Amino acid sequence: MGVRDHFMKMLLLRPYAGHIGKVMPLGLLAVASVLKRAGHDVRILDLRLSQQPGEDLQNTLLEFDPEYVGIGLMTIEAEYAFATAAQVKSIKKDVTVIFGGPHCSHEPQFILHDPNVDLLVVGEAEITIIELFDALQNNTDLASVKGIAYRKNGEYVLTPERPVIKDLDWVNQEYGLIRVEDYFQPECSTDFLPATRRFMSIVTSRGCPFKCTYCHDLFGKSIQYRSPEVVLQEMEYLIETYGVQEFQILDDVFNVNMKRCKQILAMMAERKLNVKICFPNGVRADFFDDEMIEIMEAAGVYRLALGIESGSSRIQKIIDKKLDIAIIDNVVKKLARANISVHGFFMLGFPSETREEMDETIKFACNLDLATANFSLVTPNPGTRLRETLVEEKKLQNKEFSQYTFDTVNSNESKLDSADLLTMRKAAYRQFYLSPRRLWRIFHTTKMKGLLFGKSPFTLLWRNAFSSN
Ligand code: B12
Ligand code: SF4
């Protein structure tokens, strides 16, 4: 990290990460877009799409010859990201490796212990990365850059928190920095059952005012919006430029501001965008009315996910979701009647959760008119209240959250032992899916029937549900 008097060259990577979804890397694209606009030379390499990730990484490093390599990661990808950082350093030892993404939102000391990671961007990166590169170029003290962490004389330094970005209208993506066509394949869909092959992920707001104990606060406990007009312009651009036929809206809680939600969807219908829309990241079940469902249907919404999590009212209280589960049956029925296929998100293994409460959740899920559901194991990710409480109560010894994986029990404070918890999860999938009513609903609501058999997120879901590990 010496004095720089020229623009920086940065390679941004998503690590190869086994079976983890290959959704378009919007985080990398956001970072790359601001760097490009600031005049830096930037390239994105998504190793998740690569047939030979090792070779592709080596060739790109040698040919592009970057000074900086940025790696974006979720917590469950951390092991893969560390391996990628080690490979980067073994090919080009002078390169500065910068980690960023959801995994780096809190407790950076446990990430910086890896000698191959030089710097972390903590939280949202659009402003931080520019200030960081300015500081590196001008050789000013990095301590003046908010929202980063690094090592100095063997100690780790965490600079003050970076405030969330309030105005999101300027964070437009430079789509030319990725090969959009590469992501038009079912494996890259965020939704289990996309309606078309030409789908695109899009974010219209960041953050959420709720404080569910297991959830991130990457974007603060408030919502920051892009204006509806800017969102529509981006959609029109994507339709014209790439022939997009479907938008997968990934906001944390798109429908909480019901007025804005209706406005955007109504604008899509008025302008006859003629696309399909889904909300695979989930919306709240308690922010619906009949008008919204009508507008959704008219705008092309064919599928959405609801974050339900638990069928037990005691667990609902503990997780502080502030959701009245008594309303859910009716909402799902109305959505199903409007030809909107509904996915349910459920979680098993909350602290103190009993077998009976998990059974309640499974029963609750099975009785709803859902097309699909998944049952995740509770994981105390960095930055969650769940993790904070477990650490405070000294129940969580494992500070090495970088070792968390998707399909194992990462931490278990439920009343079941870990083996029973895994068995419970499998039972949940079996009970939910192995019913003629469900299979009919899945078949009936799936637009591209081939997805039920080919390589797609749905078959991944199926494998997770029925594999023997
Ligand atoms: C799309 C998505 C996915 C996609 C792919 C993720 C991806 N980006 O490639 C898929 C569907 C695969 C996925 C899966 C999961 N996800 Co997810 N997912 C999301 C979602 C909804 C949107 C991500 C996104 O594109 N955001 C928009 C971009 C702009 O934000 P961003 O990526 O965070 O990027 C910003 C910063 O993080 C940073 N940044 C990002 N990358 C980099 C890189 C560098 C070098 C730098 C400097 C900065 C930087 O700058 C960006 C701009 O400010 C987020 C929620 C959210 N609102 O973000 C959850 C989220 C990322 N997922 C989460 C989780 C937990 C999961 C699961 C593990 C859940 C589960 N148990 O089932 C699963 C894994 C299942 C599996 N086997 O695949 C958590 C991550 C928490 C964590 N600590 O890792 C999040 C935050 C949601 C939550 N409620 O907590 N997910
Ligand atoms: S789970 Fe949903 S409602 Fe709860 S804090 Fe996260 S985004 Fe908000």
C-alpha cells in the first residue's frame, strides 16, 4: 500500500462457492460501477460461473495485472473466499486483497486474522471505496476513511462507522461491466421457479425498519429508497438493452411502504412493461390489502415469498418479528386466488425452541396454500441481535463464524441435539413436499415445467431436502 499517483486497477471477484446460488453479483457491480465512474480500471470475475475457477483466476490475474483484488462474500461463503484470497496471493503476492459484502458487516477482527486479507470494507461500499482509493492514492492516513478495517503493526484497526447512504438514486449500476447474458440460466435465478429465462435481479430500496433478531442490518434499521421514476427507467433500459422478461426484486421489504409499492407496480402496468415480476427475497405478510393484490396481478407479479419463520407464537415473540401469524392463512389464500404462487420461508432451531414448537411450524407450513417452502437452520450471522445475545450469554464460544456453512448446524441452542435438528429439518421437507396437493400446486404454478427436473434452484432445494448428509 504505497503512494499512488495514477488510477487504480482492481479485479473484483466472487469466489467459487460449491452449490451456493449464482445470482448476479449486484454487490460487486455496485462497487465496480462507482470505481469505473471515478476513472479507475476495474474488472469483474465471477468464479461461480467458471468451469475452471483456478485457471481462470490465474489467467485473469496475470493478464489484467491488478494492484487490488476485491472479494465479495456472504458468511456461508467465507471458507471459499479465504481459499481464493490465498490463491490470489500465491499468484501475485504484492496484490492488496480487500474483502467486502455481508460477511464483513461486523466484527472484522475475526476476518482479518487471515494473513491473506489486507483490508475490509464494512457495510455499504459505494462511498467508502472511493474514499479509500483516494486515501491510498494520496498516501493519507487510512484512519480517516469511515467503514474500513485493516491491520497496523499487527493490531487490527476498525475506523468509525460509515453512515448509510440516504440517497440511492446515484448508485446506478454499470451493467456493461458484466456479461449479463451469462446470468440468463436457471442456476442464476434467485427464485426457485423463475417464469422465464431472461430474468434480472434488481433492488429498489435498501434496509428495513424491523429488528428481527436473526436478520442483518447491512443497510441500517431504516429504509432508503430509489425514486420510482429511476427504478422504472432502469427497468426500461434493461428490457430494451438485454431483452429482460422478468424482474426479481430483491429489496428487504418492498411492500412495507404500501403506497410506494403500489405506485411502482402501477407504473409498470401503465407503461405496459409486459414483464413477469417476483419477490424471491420475501415480503411481509402483514402489509397487504386487496388493492395491492389486484395491482400486483395487473403488473405481472406471478410469485412471491413470505417471511413467516415460525408457526409458534412463543417463538414469534422471541424473534421479535412483530408478525401476527393469524393473518397469514388468509393472505396466502388471496394471493393464490390471484394466481400468485407463494413461497414460505421458515426457520428451525431458535434458542430454547422445543420439538413441539418445531412441529407447530411444520404443521403450520403444511396447512397453508403455499406452492413451495424452505426450512432453514437458524444461524447467528455477524451483525445479528441473535449473535449478540448468544455471545453476551456466553453460549456462543465460536467466534470463528467464518466457518459457518449452509447445510450444517452452525450453532444450536434449541432443545434438540444437532442430529435431531437435522432430522427434524428433513422431516419438515418431507411432510411439506410429499403431498399430492403440494405436488399438484407446484406443477400447476410452475411456468417453465422443465425447471422441476433440470439444473435449477428448485432441484437444489429438492437435493437439500432429501440428500443424506
Ligand atoms: C440475492 C441474495 C442471495 C442470493 C445470492 C447472493 C449474492 N449476492 O450473490 C442467493 C439466493 C444465492 C442467496 C442465498 C442465501 N442468502 Co442471501 N441474500 C440476497 C439478498 C436478498 C440480496 C443481495 C444483493 O444483491 N444485495 C444488493 C447489493 C448491492 O448489496 P450487497 O451485496 O450487500 O453489496 C453491498 C455491500 O455488501 C458491499 N459489497 C458487496 N460485495 C463487495 C465486495 C467488495 C470487494 C467490497 C469492497 C464491497 C462489497 O458493497 C455493496 C454496495 O454497498 C441479500 C439481502 C440484501 N438486502 O442485500 C441476502 C443476504 C445476502 N443473504 C443472506 C443469507 C443468510 C443467505 C442464505 C445463507 C440464507 C439461508 N440460510 O438459506 C442463503 C444461502 C442459500 C444457498 N445455499 O445458496 C444474508 C447474508 C448474511 C451474511 N452475514 O452472510 C443476507 C444479507 C440477508 C439476510 N436477511 O440476512 N442470497
Ligand atoms: S427478516 Fe425481513 S422484516 Fe425482519 S428485519 Fe429482516 S428484512 Fe426486516
